[in-house]
Amino acid sequence: MRVSAVDELGRRLVDVALLEGDFTLRSGRRSRWYLDKYRFETEPGLLRELGERLAAAIRESEPGAARIGGPALGAVALAASAAMASGLPFIIVRGEAKEYATGNRIEGPHEPGEVVCLVEDVVTSGGALREAVEAVRAAGLVVRHAVCVVDREEGGADALARLGVRLASLYRAGELLATREQGMNPHG
């Protein structure tokens, strides 16, 4: 469920979480702007609405999903919110198996063959999602789709496509940045 134009939720994301400066992204790339996921994932009203939007996007993208998956740490709150909105259970995909107790890399009950739709906050190169896809598939689960809040449009969708995973986004970075520009220059 791609939002065709930036709506009120998108404008709120920009107002709350878009930072300008000099940032190094997870991918190693440098950027003059950063969408701070923790600023929108820790705000209950935004998180609730994002969960509802993600749940709708999951239903549209992967109607056969038995579970939602969220890479730790960044997408766990989003996966939980989408799970509450959709009624689908979720799993947490750790960066690596923990070295104590169960030693799990995938947290939460799941059965081999189940279809999982992954959720993510902001996708740049798709690195975190690629790792999550590999981990989930190694556990015997099926991943064909992922849904993110924002696609930075910097190659992540193509990288996932090479793994046979289609990326859907609620927003594209170019649209959000254009909204910011319009807000700063209402006459332009």
C-alpha cells in the first residue's frame, strides 16, 4: 500500500524525525539528512498509525502472510504495532544468534514453511533486510515481500529484488524531502 502523495502522517514523520546535518548511515554512505526512526517509533500516536498502515500494506503485498518479521532492534516496535493492528503474530530477527539460553536468532514461535512479511523502518541499501531475509529463510520460513516506512531510493529495492523479495514502501524519501522543502518555502 504505497501512499501516492505525502499525507498528514508523512508530514508528521518529516516534522518529528527528519534531521539535517552530516550523517554516516548504516550502509556506510554519508548523507546530509537522516530520518531518525527512534523519533517516530517511540511516539505512541505515530507508532500506532504506522502500525495500521503497515498492517494494510502487508495485507495488500502478502495476503498469505502467517507472520510479520522485524529485524532487531530498529523494526521491532513497528512489527509489534503492525501485529497488533493486523492480528498476525510476529517474530524478531536478531542480527546474530544469542550466545545464551535458547541460542535463537529468530525469536517467537514459528513453523517451517510459514510465509513471513518483513517490516523495516528506513531502507537505504537494504543491508539489514537482506540479512534478515537470509536468517528467516535459513529457519525454513518463506519471505517474498517486505514493507518499509521509507525507501531512501538508494538501491535497497533492487538489492532485495535480487533475493526474490519485493519491497513496498509507505513513503519514498524524495516525496518526504519535497514536502520539507515546500514547508520551508510555502510560496515556491
